[in-house]
Amino acid sequence: MGVITWLCCTAVAACAAVPWAPSNDAPHELVAASSGTHVWVAVPVGGGCKIVHHASAMEGAFCRDVVQLERTPQAMVASGAALTIIMPAAGQPANHAAFSLATDRNPATGAFFYRPAGRLDVLASVPSDGALAGAATDGNDVWLLRRDSRLSLLRLEPIDWATEPLPMDRADAVLASWPDGSAQALAIVAADGADLLVWRRRAISDWRETRWPDSARDGWSIVAGCSRPTLLVRENSGLRVVYPTPTGVRLLATMAMPTEPWAVVGVGDGLRLLTAAADGVVRVAPIDPLTGSAGEAAKLEPQPTTTSLWLHLPIIGAVTIAMLLAGFIVRPPMNAPRQLPPDWMPLPMARRALALLLDLLPGAVVAVAVTECSIGELLIMPAWTPDIERTAPAALMIAVTTAWCLAFETTLATTPGKRLMGSRVLSLEAEGPLGSAGAGRRCIRALLKGVVLFAPALGFLAFVHPLQQGLPETLTRTILVRARPQRG
């Protein structure tokens, strides 16, 4: 990954945090951001930091290292799958450099990749030699609250930061993303005695003030990525997670102060405690909403890819091509081996499809009963996806159907589905009478039918053959026929 060159770093509180003065030996907070589905953490490494990405779609305790920085960001803002990074002020005149990146998931391998590749997008710098009072998003734009001689609210535009009107000017105000139903609202938050004052931005220059009684505490900050307003309160005895209500705060969780750099973020409908070891290893622990304590921490491992699972697709493709070539070689599909007697006709494709559906029904019932899958999950065929677990119901259905057809065709030269369609399997040699095929050939045909069900592309041969012989019939020199209806 590209290296953004800056000077020595200083760790700061996460975005939207009220200044808090811990003891000298207390571990500092990690700079972290969460959009609810994507979590980004600036992990101290050496004299700088690395940005680590964790997503709920990784389906486990996995992460990816994104980029290495030589300074720790002052704030980070996560909006959907995008991340905005605000660096500490540097230079003369002082400016906060700003960068961004976005992530997406490769549908083939399941791995996340990042845009731009190997570097960060450079955004307009923020002129300021004062402290930032928070960075946040309203779901669309990125906003900063700058604290110089007075407060100023900035909104990121394509080429610069635009100044927007403020509803108030209080030195203790901070900026945060405030959950508002299913959306995110921009909010400016300040303490008024024991109460929490929240100004939520609803439209241009339209701010709504709300007072949350008895919600202000020393050392509080707003937890990013939550589905409802959630506050993190730091005390000498540890950490408390609360959420404000119109009648006061409600306690959600209590935790001992971590012994390593830490952060609390929202993921989905829950909370996670992140800690970073001196070697850069990040651990994540769920916060139990019932017991109010942090669960067992899991080490975030590099996200594995599912590339190996996709190897079955080339194998299926190779088997499909090989079987089709074998069918063409054994009996070219445009040359029928013989004409059928007048009283027999190939089973029409519509009846053939209906017979197959009827024969699949017992296997479908067994698969639903065993795996408790839905009808939609039952239709995810093995040749369509590399996710083996998702194809288990369909694979079980095909296996049962193959065994069902094998038993009936070997003994009766037909299956219940074919019988209901008035069809049976007969021998189709170039010479001799059209009679019953031997049990061995019918057995092979039933097994080949299972192969076709696992690789449906093999069914193509039945559509181009003049007698509508599919691959199983072509290779076993059999045919699926029904008696020709008598006229008059």
C-alpha cells in the first residue's frame, strides 16, 4: 500500500469525543470510525499507524490492512463503504490534510478491495491551527466542526470545504452523527449542566434542538455506527455505555478499563470493544446487551479468500465439455441412428421437463426436511455458486433423485414421473427391434442423469438431437419414448 509521508504522530480521541484527561498510565483511545457495517481503526505501529478494516460481511473475526501512515489521524469518518481521514494540523500556515478511500467486495472471492488501489484520494485541506471539535457524516456529506477563535461548521465539497451556518456558538460543542430512525442526522452536542443539548440538522439552516435530561457526564463521547444514540462514559472505575431517553439515561453496559489502546464502536445492532496490542494485533469483543459486559475477545485475522472454492467451477466446466464431446463422438447429434417405428415417438421436451420435476419432488421433500431450507435456497444449484454450504440442499435433492431414478429405471425401465407422462426407456440400436434396454445400460443412464443435474449445461444436447436424446441416452444408446396417440 502507498505510504503517506508525514512527521511524528500523536494519538487523539475518536471523532466527536469530548476532551478527557486520563491518568498518565491509562491507555489511550484508538481513532476509529464505523458506519454500522464497516469499521476502520488506526492501529499504532512503530512511530506511525496502519488503517485496519473490518466488515460484518467478512462473516467472522477477520480484517484487512489497508494503508500505512506515518502519523495517526486526528479523526476518521465512515459513511457506508467510504472512509474520510483527517490528519493533525501541520505546516505554515497550519492545515489539516484530508484523504479518502472506498471499499468494495469481490463477488467471486468474497475478498474486499480498496479504491484507489495502493494509495489514498487527496481531498482539500482544512485551514486551521486550532483543534477540531468533531467530524461526522449525515449519510451524504462529510462535515467538520472547527474550533479556532470561534466555532465554524465546514462541509466537504468536490474541490474545497464550504462554511455552513451554525445554530449556536458554544466552546464545549462537538459534532457527531446522530442516529435518527433508519438514517443518520448531523448533530451538534453540548452539555448544559446535567442535561445534554442536541441540535440536529434536518435541512439547510434548519436545526432542531432537543434536551436530554440528566444525560451529560464527564468524559462522554458519542459511539459511532450505532442504530440509536449511544454514549460512552469514561470513569476512573472503567467504562459505561448508556443511551439517552427523554427521562434520562439508560445503562447498557459496564466494562473495566482496557489495558491496551481501545475503542468502542457500533456494528449492526450491537457494540464492539476493539483493543490493539503493541505488535499491531487487533482484537474485537462483543458487548453483551443482557449482561452489560464485554465478551471474549477474538483476534482479527487476515480475511481469507474463497478462491479455492471456485476451483470446482472449472472442474464442472471441464467435465461438461468432456461429456458433450463424448456424446458428439459416440453419436453425432445431427445423425439419428434410425427411424422410430410408427407407433412410438420421442417424449416431447415439455413432458420430459414435467417428468423431471415430478421425479425431483421426493428429493426436494427430503432436502427440505433434513436441512430446513426454503424453496429459494433449494434452487441454488452446485454449478451456480462456489459457496458449498449454500448448495447443500440442492446437492442432497439431486443425490436423492439420482438414487430414486436408479432404483426405478434399473428395475422397471421407467420412473414414477416418466410413467405419469406415459414414457419409458427403450434400447435404440442402429439395427434390431426397439426393445427394452438392458439393466446395465439403464443403470448407467440413471447415473449420467445425476451428472446432468449437477451440470445442467449438459442438457443442451437434448435440444439439438433430432430424436431429443440427451447425453445419458446418447452414451447408453437408449431413448425416452411414449406411444404415439392414435388418430380417428
